[in-house]
Amino acid sequence: MEDLSRQWNCLSLSEREGDDISFNRDRCRQEFIIAALFLTRHALNMDAVGRTFKPLWRSQNGFKISNEGGHKVLFVFDKEEEVERIMSTGPWSFDESLVVLQRYERHVALDDLNFDKVAFWVQVHNIPISYRTRSVAEDICEAIGVVDRSPDTSECECGNYIRVRVTIDVFQPLCRGRIIKLEDNDKVWVTFKYERLPNICYWCGCLDHGDKECDLWIQSKGTLQKSSQQFGSWLRATSSGPSKGNVVRVSGFYEDRKENLSSRWRRTEK
């Protein structure tokens, strides 16, 4: 039936079948939908999915879950702002495996969606102190994926590392770091750590399968040694988000005295 509906424009339609009927947008249901692909090999239990995301998403009026098969799920909300908040605060995982989310419009076939991009907060470590700025970190992260260069810097500076929001291809190996060259031709290895990183394959660094499902492991017939793994848990950031107190702005000595003096003058004038 699905193949037939896709090929309708190649069929010879009868008068009744070809009689166009139009609907205005006001006939649409007021729903806002997130389509999700669960990168797990396990069967999905919708009750377990609901129990997992209910306390995480904290939807005011709740949401509906529809299992579309092939590990694809639709989450239906009645408030657009909740969808925006969920999409902007990922990544999300279920059963320790990544869940790839995408905004969904009903007029697009679900099979036509490419569930291949997820935004991560990436911590950039070991940048030499003199170069430890957001713009430098963003340029370094161009090797990972599409960098979010929005002007808000409140969540980026974290003391000994810089956070960068990057949209990556989930079917490519994670980027572990990058060699940068400084003015004096010194080379420095800069390390990437990923916040809220779910399970990954430590053999090939991909997010869509685990160690025992990796082609490298299967082809070796289970003979690979852990010492040969090119990826590890060190890619996982131990903290998510900027830690309060890591960076503190201290005002100038005379700046404070000037402000105190101005305050006393204002009280005197009253």
C-alpha cells in the first residue's frame, strides 16, 4: 500500500480518483512533532520510552508517542516552544544509545528524513592559554562538523577549556582532537571531549553501534585486544555545562570605590 501511494502519479486515474480535493491549513491539527531514530539494536518498549523522557522533558501537558517501526518514533506535543526547547538541549539517549531527533512536518514522508545529524556540546581542552578564546576554539572545531557561532558566550568559557556547540554526522567516527600549529611552528595536540556522550564503538568511534556489532570486531572473529582500541571513555566529558566559579569577573579596585562614592552622593541628595 505504501509503494502504491508513492507511485500514484504514474497511474491512470479514474474520474473519481483524480477529482482534486483541497484543504486549508486551518483544517490541520494543532500538533508539533519530533521524529526520532533510536540507534539501538534492542526492541523498543513505548512505555519505557515514555518513562525515560517524561522527567527529562517535563512537558506541561504531556506528549503522545507513536511507534512507526524501524526504530523510528514520533513524539507529538501541543506546544511548539516545548519542541524547540527539547531540540535545543540535546543530545538525548535511551538505553545508553543515541536518539537522533528531527523536527517533523506531516506532509513529508517519514522515510525521506535523514536522521544523520546531532548537536553536541564539545569541550576543547589543552588550548595554550594565550590562544584560549571562543573564536579559536570554534575554528578548531570546524574539523568536527557545523559550528554554532551564535553571539551568546555565557555557556562557553569554562576556565581550562572552551565549550563549542557543534552539529556532527552521527555515522562518522568521532573526532578525538586536532593538531594545531602556532606562530613559532610549535605543534600542539588539542583534545575534544563530548558532553552527554552515549555509548560509542571503541573500535571505530561511531555512534550507531556498539563494540560487539562493529565490522572490525566481527571480521576479527572476536580476537581483537582492547589495547588496539583507537577510542575510549576519555572522549566522554565528566561534567556537562559550565561549572559555577570556574570563571569569575572581578571588578577594578577604583571602579568599586567610584560606584560606592556615587551611591553616597545619591543618598545625600535625597
